[in-house]
Amino acid sequence: MRISSVWIKALVLVAFMAAGRGAPLAQKGPSKPAADRPAKAVETAEERERKQKEKQAENEKKRAEWIEKTVRFGINKDRREAINMILGIRDESLKNSLGDLLIDVIRNETDPEVKARALTVAGDLKNSRAAPAMMEALGDDSEDVQIAAVNSLKNLRHEPARQALAEKLKARDLSADSNLTESLITAMGEFGAEELAGFAKTAIKDVKTTRTIRGSLTMFMGRLGSAAPRDFLVELLKDEDEDRDVRGYAANALARLGAREAAKDIDAVVAIIESYPFKKRKEYYTLYIYCVAAMAKLGDEKAFPRLMEALKSDNSMVRLRAIRLLRDMKEQRTIDILKYKRDYDPSPAVQKAAREALEEMGVRSEEEKTPGAARRPERGEPGPDESSEK
């Protein structure tokens, strides 16, 4: 018996619908009341902080591992960068371990740039365990490595290095400028090497010593305390045949020593410069500002009006230097002129310095120009106190 295709289609449709109705019923089960569902755990602030610290510690450990492997096996450019990254490690045990790695680099490295970088970072880390390796590096063939060793020993204030550095300085050729010589002078200043006062005095007077080194040795004397030859510095300052920069450094050294008895001698030099014709006076301005600065640091009241005049100079560097000196003095009498410099000076650097000086004296930024305040005139326009007629 043949079944019509219509019937076949009908039977298929009925079967399909029955399956559709039954499937969801078979999948459904009785739902649990909300009270019976397990509560989701709430993470406390302490747990979040603990997890964050654990993650940071793990990341730092991985960073330290990368640094160590790169320093050992990387190309030199990457090794130098990796050595710098040691400064950013916070975990003391990891930092100490990497510090020991630096000692190995200082002793065995053949690339001078990598070795110099290792010395510098070891000094910045104040890694005293590296001091013997730093001492060995003083004899390196590379002057850059020697400079890095000198600076690192200075940072450590490694007292056993004092004599070695002094002897190295005495052996230098002072007739030629050298960064190594400059580094040695600076280091001995940090050590307060009183034993070098006579050496410095002789070298300054030696005509073969370069002008730069003579200036550095003069500044060095300002760090010798009671051992400094103050009479010699006063003589140097007053010598009109002496280099003007060296005379300025002598004034600076006397101020650093707190030599109040020398204030009258410094003032006498300032008075002589002020007596010169305008054109000649400009040639002596560096010496002049050094002397005025020294007087200010020594608390001499005569420095104040001279600094006020310096604020009117056409030279922005002169104005900037004057503001920095006045900032140290914290003189309330300067508030009005500093406000003017803050609001109207043509140099952004001078404006910034004036604003910072005022803030240190308690003059807040809210006192700055209001929307209706006078603006700074454009070039060619008359200023606030100027007539429109020339």
C-alpha cells in the first residue's frame, strides 16, 4: 500500500514538534532557592594588597633574573642598559646579589664602557664591597674607567682610597687640561684633604698650570676648613694681574670657608670694579657677581643693594643669578621686585626663579595677575612705568 507524500510530511512535522516540546522538559530540573546558593567570596583589601605585593615581588625577581643574564651574555649596549636597571631594583637581597655581579664585571670586564658603567652604578649603590675592585680600576688603561673609579670611591668616601687618590693627583701633568685631573681634585675636596693645601698653593702659582686647573684647585681650597690658606686666597682675590675667573673662585672659596674677616677685602674689590667705566666694568662682571655672591653668603648687608641692581641687568643670566642669591637670603624687601620679575620679565627662566623665590617666602601663586591685571607689553610698546615718548 502506497503512503501519500503528504502524510509522510505530516508525520515528520508531528514528530519534530513532539521532540521540541519534550527536550526542554527533559533538561529542566527543580531550581534551588536563592538562600541555598553558595555565597560568592568577597576579597578583602588586605588580600588584594597581599596579592599585589606577591605579583610585584615576582615581577621584580624576573627583572633581576633578566638583568643578570643580560649582563653575563648580552651585547654590550644591552649590558650597559641592564647595569643601569640595577638602580631600580627595590628588593635588598636581589640588589645585593646584583651588586656582587658588578664586582665581577669591574674586575674581569674587557669593554671599557661596560666597566665604567659598572663602576658608576656600584658607586651610586654605595656598594662598599666593591671598593677593592674600584681601587684596582684606578690603574686601568682607559681614562674613562679611571674617572669612574675615582668618582665611585668619592661617593663611597672610602677612606683607604684617600692617599692613593692624592698621590695620583700629585703625579698628574697640570700643564694639560684633563677630566681625570678635574675628577681627582673634586674627589680630594670631598675628602677634605688638608694635606694637599701646600700642593694646591704651589700649583696655582705655577705658570705652567692651566687656567682651568688653577680655578679648580682654588675652589678645592674652599673645602679645607681651618687648614685652608685664607691669606693666600685673599691675596689671589686682590691680585689685579691674576686671571679674573681664578679671582672669582677665590671669593667663592672664602665664602665657603665662612671667612667673615675677608668680607671687607671682597667689598674693596667690588668697589674698584664699580669705579671702572661702563665698558670696562662689563668685562669684570663675572668677578663682580662672584664677589657680591660671596658677600651675600657671608651675611654682608652691602650685597643687598648690589643684587637689587643686578636684577635690572639686560643679561638674563645675571638676573637669574641675582634671584638665586636673593632666594638664599629670603629678604622680605625683595618681594615687590620679585613679583615684577615673576609677572613681566622677558625670560621664562627668570620668571620661574622669581615665582619659586616668592613661594619660599610665603607669597602664594594666587597673588599672580588677575584677568584684569596689566599684561606685559609687547616689544616696542611702553612699559607700565614708561612714557610713550622716547
